[in-house]
Amino acid sequence: MNGLLQERFRAQVRARPSAIALVSGAERWTYAEVAERTNRLAHALRAHGLHPGDRVGILLSKTPAAILAILACVEAGLVYVPLDPASPPARLARIVTACEPRAILSGATHARLLAETLAVPGTPAPAVLGTLESAALSAPAGTRTFAADALDAVSTAAMAPAVGPDDPAHILFTSGSTGIPKGVILTQRNVLGFLDWAVPHFGFQAGDRHSSHPPLHFDLSTFDLFGAFTSGCELHLVPADTALHAGRLVEFMARSALTQWFSVPSVFNYVMSFDALRPDMLPALRRVLWCGEVLPTPTLAYWMERLPGVRFTNLYGPTEATIASTWYDVPAVPRELHVPVPIGRACGGEAVYVLDEALAPVPSGTIGEICLAGVGLSPGYWRDPEKTAAAFPALAGAPGGRVYRTGDLGRLDADGILHYCGRRDAQIKSRGYRIELGEIEAALATLPALQESAVVAVESPGFEGHVICCAYTPRAGEAPMPAALRKELQRLLPSYMLPSRWASFPALPRNQNGKVDRPRLRQHFLAEAGR
Ligand code: AMP
């Protein structure tokens, strides 16, 4: 292993201090500027009593301040935990309670969200609050505050590494089926292992211009950030008002002369549905990568036809195995539009298995569960040995002696290429977000107007991938309207988890075992959509 993340970043700072590292709107920061501010913040965090290994929550939109916060934590050996500013206080409070950050870094934009989160009963107050945007934050009693604006006197020197490659580096919280988000612990070795394969594989060059589209609590962003900064590339933050506007998005890609685009497939679908991409609009672009869910083949064909000469790569993998575990370069514009794109072969340092329930390999061509091992494998879930043991069982012969059971179904073809065949449980992807339907049901169960409810997902022809549908039975004497239920749910869940279709039933349909008949509910919503 060739140095830690901060050491690789520093090597780029030394090699090209005045090269552009970070671009956000009109702001352009050089490598030297990013390093100076990062180090200043890292020293300030230490000066405020934070020790290597302490957790630091980061409640910021994707801005240069948020990127600095992440880099400063890495520099100071602190474990950063991105907190999704699109989540309501109740959900953020569960995450803060679970990971007990010693400090939270935030800013004026999210001051109210932060105050409401910390006011949720039982939420531990951090010892330190740092504001990375101008205005001060109101702090609970006993919490110290500092402002990054006022850090001029603090040292800008680099620090000696305080933690090793196998210590936790960050925790990413994903949807949990019981209603409590799961914290996936990731180490520097997990990230470095992926970079060691991906950087040479994709041929990153200093001066390349990379997009940064996915939110910071989603691990694809880890690749954008550290792939760019450890290779001397420019990182271009996709402006928030652009992310959901197909025309502006493509204009942004053109104006920034991006050489690499990486996002979830819903963005590709979106651009296609508005026919926003014209041939030759993006002459600088060399690589297009996607990960996180199935990219429909017609969408891929649309993009490839308009961008000849660009390399298109499907990356597959869950957060628990760090960024991506398999890759597939699409050799030519697909002609058979009903045939899904394979997810390919294991990335360097990773191992991929297709196994049965007893963790024995299934014959080639047979569908089994995709299990992963190798350098990207997370040590497990934060403070949850039971879930960790269930999801990461031992497997003799696997690198590290354990695998992660993804819950994804897959099939190896005769050439050893892996194909994705759906899920074996109630986890879905909608607009790229990983969602456990159980987390939505757990929130619905707290609404007093409902007797019972069930959530199913149906595939959507639109850009979002899956549409979330809620079937419910009102409590006697109640007649809640979907709009009111949605509003109540908004207090508990981020907007991407809110059901968009609702149906009231006198009683939910049951199968012979007395369980809610989910296939029938799916049929109901599909038929309703058809009408
Ligand atoms: P996340 O942890 O948010 O990255 O979500 C991981 C899950 O997303 C995987 O277990 C798959 O179900 C799905 N996924 C990731 N990449 C792909 C892909 N290229 N094709 C299909 N599904 C994918």
C-alpha cells in the first residue's frame, strides 16, 4: 500500500500546488488552498479536544466547506459521519444517537435542522459544534462552539498520521429494515484498495476534471473525492439546482469540460427522458461510470450513440464492500435493448461468489446470492455485532476468511461474467437511494390514524427506478387523506422515502399463511398505474 489518503493528497499538493483541486460554482480552489484550509481545520478540531478515533458528524450540503470537513477529519485521524441534510430531525437524531459524535460540523444553512435534531429527546449533545459557514450555531448547554472563519491563527502544517489504515475512517448510514439506519464502518484500507485498482484501470491523469454528483452520505462520493484528490484531478461539485434539471445538468458537464462523469442511473434516465443530450456536446468527456442500480439498456444506448469514443463502465457494489466490487466495460452500443448490461467481473483486490443458502457455490448459469470478499469489505456495522455476524459470515478460502451477503441475486455465465438478477428481500433503489421498505413501514406504524400498513415498490417507466406504494387500513373512526399521511411521514423520513402512491383498504389482503399478500398489493398498484 502506497501511503494513506492524506499522504497521497499531500503528494499532489507538493507536485502541483497551484493546480485547481476543487470547483464549486464560481469558486475555484487550488491544491495549496485546499490543503491549507484543511490543515487549519484539522488543528482546530484537535485544539478543541478531539482525539484520533473520535466521531465527527458533518451536517452540510455538498459544498467546499463539506469537502474540507471530510479532508480535515482524515488529516486529524477523526472518523467522519456524513449526516444527510435532506433527512428530517427525527431520523438524524437516530443516527446521532447511534454514533455519538464528539463534534458536529455544520453551518448557517442547516442551523435549524441541527437545533431540531439535537432537541429530539435522548439525543446526545456533542462536546463541540463547529460552523463552517459564517453565522454562529446555537449550541446546547455545555457544548463549545467555534467558527472556521476565525481560524487564521491556527497552524497550517500537515499532521503526522494518527491512525492506521485498518482503523475506522468513516461511517456511512444506510437504510435499515427495522427502522433504524445501519452504520457501515469503512477504513482507509477499504478505500485505498479500491483506488489502487480504479485509478490505473481508468487511467486517471493529473488535470482530469471529475464530476461530484452523489450526496456525501452515499459512498460513490468517496470515489469522486479521493479518486480526484489523490490523482491531481479537479473535482467539480454539481450545483444543487442543476442536479434535477436535465438541460442544466448537460450544460454544466459541457461548461466544466468534464472528462469523467459518475452518477446513479436515474440521472442518465432523466437526461434521456428530456432528450437533453446532443451529439458532440461533450467533446472533453472520456469516461462515463454508473453504479448503484440497474441502468436500463435503452438509456445506455441513448447515451452511447450520442457519445462515441467515450468509455462506458457499469460498476456494481454495496456500501459494505466499498464503492464497487465488480465492473463491466460496455464494448459497443447495445443493439438488443431488452438484454440487461452485465455487472461483469471482480475489481482488483475483490472476490465475488454466487452462493446458495448454505454458502456453497451454485453451478455456473444458476441464480444464487452474490457474496463479496476482499480488500473493500467493511469491518461491519457500527456497534452491532449481531447484524455484522449475520451479514458477514465466515467462508473458508475467501480472502480474509469472510464474505458479505449482499442480498442481491446473480448468475455467472459461461465466460465467468456476472449478471445481476434482482433482490431476494425488500430493499429497493429509488432515484439511486438505497431504501429498506421496512424502514418506511416502521415509520408508518407510528402514525396514530393507521390500523396497519404495508409498503411495496413497483418498477417505474420514469427516471426514478421504483415507485414506492403504501397500502393502509385506517383505524376505526379515522379517514386519513394520503396528503395528510405524507405530511406526517415527512417528519420521520427523507422525501425520497415517502410513498408516492397510496391506497386505502378495509383490511389488507392476506395470503394463506396470514401474511400480508405483497404480490397482490403490487398487482393492485400496477393495475392502478395502467388505468
Ligand atoms: P448502496 O449500498 O447504496 O451502494 O446499494 C447497494 C445495492 O445497490 C446493491 O446491493 C445492489 O442491490 C444495488 N446496485 C449497486 N450497483 C448496481 C448495479 N451496477 N446494477 C444493479 N444494482 C446495483
